[in-house]
Amino acid sequence: MNFNALSAARYSVRKFEDPPVEKEKLDLILEAARNAPTAENRHPLDKIVYYDDFSQYYLLMICVYP
């Protein structure tokens, strides 16, 4: 596929669904992020994964009201 065909076929997703992500897929995504190159190999980002609404609420309270 050449660039013109690729750019003509692209689209932007405007409507998202909210299904849970399987743990196996999430592990692959996190592993790819861990192995991704960063500036000067610093890896300055931490990743937080939560699996339920209570954990999300708790994290929000920690960040907003430290």
C-alpha cells in the first residue's frame, strides 16, 4: 500500500465503547510500553493500572487530596 492510498483510507474514531480489556491484552500493552525507547533511556513514566471503580476513586482522592 502506498502513502496516498493509506492516507485516503485513514479515519478518526469519534465514538468509543467502554468494554473491559482482557488481562492478557493489557499485559502485552504494558510490556510494549516498558520496552519502548525513551529519551536517553530514562523511562520517566510510571504506569498505574486499576481494575475496578473503587481503585479509580481511591487513586483520584490521592491525586486531588494528597
